[in-house]
Amino acid sequence: MRMLMLCVIVLVFSACGGKSPNQTQNFAQTNTHQATQENPKQTPLNQATQENFTQAILTQSPRVQNSAQSPRQVSPDTPKDTPIAVRVQGNAKWCYAPQFSASAQNYSYLALISCSRGEALNARYDVFSRLAYKINNTWICITAPTSVYRSEREVDMLYLSPCVINDERQQWKIKNGQFWSYDDRYSIKDDGDFLYAAWLGDESYNEHILDSAMREWEATVAPAETLTFGFFLFWQTKNSQTAYYVSNGSSTTTRTAMYYDLERGHIASYDAFVPRLNCMYSNLNGGDWDWVEWGKCDDTTPPPKNRAFFKPILIGNKKLAIKDANGNYLRLTHYGTHWGVPYVVKPSYMQKDSANEASSEFLTTTEFQNWLRLISANEGDNLPFCPAPGGGR
């Protein structure tokens, strides 16, 4: 597990000789490699592994690489989470405040409020250069709107979404006291009340800078509390190219993001208005099959018997099988009364489960496939480098 996590981080920050997933389009990549099936054994991180993993993060972080300190000498900093305090026009001191509303474009936004108010929550500037809040025991990050990221609009409101390791819109660098995207295309500005991502050169919104009291917070290389990957899980019928996306106990043609926790094995959707994660739970007790449950979950340590643990296994080009902690397969039917509703089934029952084009084959993005390939090869010591010592070529 230690080598698995090391290689995950190496891939994020290009130490394997190529681009990181963050340097390309979010949640979608292209590649055609295939990995072998694996045992879905649960392998949660223990304390020693977590410490080693944190060290690996710090070694490869762009925040650390840009410093004069040797990566070998880097140790995890103790987080100094605090409200993000800034100086706005007129030198007034205000703080960032995450807000949630059904009327907001993405069900959330960032406001500027008095730092004495309770809504000015503590934030972390973590090793992935994310601005993260812990809300309802779930880590939520400040995210640039897709419209600005894709250069469709010059200005749009910031919002909050689950912290993931493969979304460039969540990465921010601090330059001259201001938050900028890593490619310097846009920065965080305000209109006196709310926060926006605005292109370089925009003069319609106000600039603000971090308060001098934030210098220690800025310099702290704080560990990331979660390793979550944003991806899409979908399926197609034999006779159609229509993609049906799995989410919250059903399937829909609406492209819906899912979140896979690499440490806890959770596959979750996101309820943006609450906000909270809804995890898929295996509910098979004694029978041959049963519907999966979808229920509240968070980023805390799961119980020893983790019903929310699932392991995606590559079975072909962008094709997945998914097993629970006991080796039962995630499955759904393409037709019938309950089409598209996920359930789990024992391997011994799968041959009998053939009605309504029942299938255990799911599809995903190339980006997610690439990560699973790396994890699979590293667990099996099949990589000659990065950092598995195996002799595979």
C-alpha cells in the first residue's frame, strides 16, 4: 500500500516522466492500456503508511519543488487552519465564507464577510495547492467555474466542490498576496460581496490581497486529508452508444460526476446543496444478490467492517468490473422494471443472472483508467520504476 500511494503522488506531479492528470482536461483522458484483475482485499492506510504517504506528497508537491529546500528534507507541517483573511479596497479586513443556496448556480458560492462571524470557517492551503474547508466532516474545495477555466467567460462566481486530486480548477498559487490559477490565466477577485474567478486583465472586479497575518498559514505545507478522485461511471447497451451514468441508485443520461476515495474505497455522489457525500453501500447478507444502498458518508475513518468499500478492476479498454469487500460484483440490468439500478451479486450466481441483459461491465474515462492501471501495476510490482522495484517491462 505504501508503494501504491507513493506512485499515485508521483503521477500527480509528473515525477514519472510525463504530464500529470492535472495538466490535461479534467475528468477525461485518452489511453488504451489494460490491467489484470486483482483481489479486492481491503487495505486501509495505517498510521505509518499515512505518514509515509504524506512525506511522498510533500516531496512531489509543486509548492515544495519551487522552494530552495531539498525535497529529501521536507517533513509534514502541522496544519494551521484559519479563516482566509484579506484586505479589500479601502484596506478593510474581510474573510472568505463558504455559502450554500438552492438558488446559486452550483448550489454554493463564496462571500466576503466580517472575520468575527461564525461563517468565516477555517480553511487549509494544502500540499495540492487547494483551498479546503472541512464541512460536515467532508473536505470541500474552492473551485473555479468551468466557464472561466474553459475560456468561455471572462468572469464567473467561484463555488465549492469535493476536494479531488485531479481537478486543476481547484489548484491555486499565491503570487504577490493574490490567489492565481497555476497557469496565471485567472485570479480570485471580488465585487465587494462575493468572490469570482476573473481573467488576467479584467478591471471590472476588485483585487484583494491576503492579510499580513496569513503569512504563516501561506508558508505552511499542510497535508491533504483525503485522496479522492473525480470520475464518471457509466454503461451502454449492446445496440446503442447512449451513455447512462450511475448515481444515487439509478442511471441517467445526465453526465454526473462520481468520487472515488483511494484510501477508504468509497464510491460516492455529491449532494451540493447540503453539502454531503452519498456513498454506495453493499447490502448482501446471506442471499445471492441484493440492491446496493445509497446513504450519507464522509471523510472520517470508516468502521472496520466497511460496507462502503468497493474496488474498481480494469477488464478492458475503459471497462471496469467493481467488487465489494467480500468479492461480490456490482451489477445492473439494461432493461426491465428496475433497469439501471445497481445491485451486488455473488460470483456463483452470475451465470443464472442473465435476464434483461444483466451486466457487470461498466465504462469510465481514460483518465481514471490510467490511474487504475498505475495502481494495479504498482501493487503487483510490475513497474520497473515509479517506484515499484519489479522487473516488468
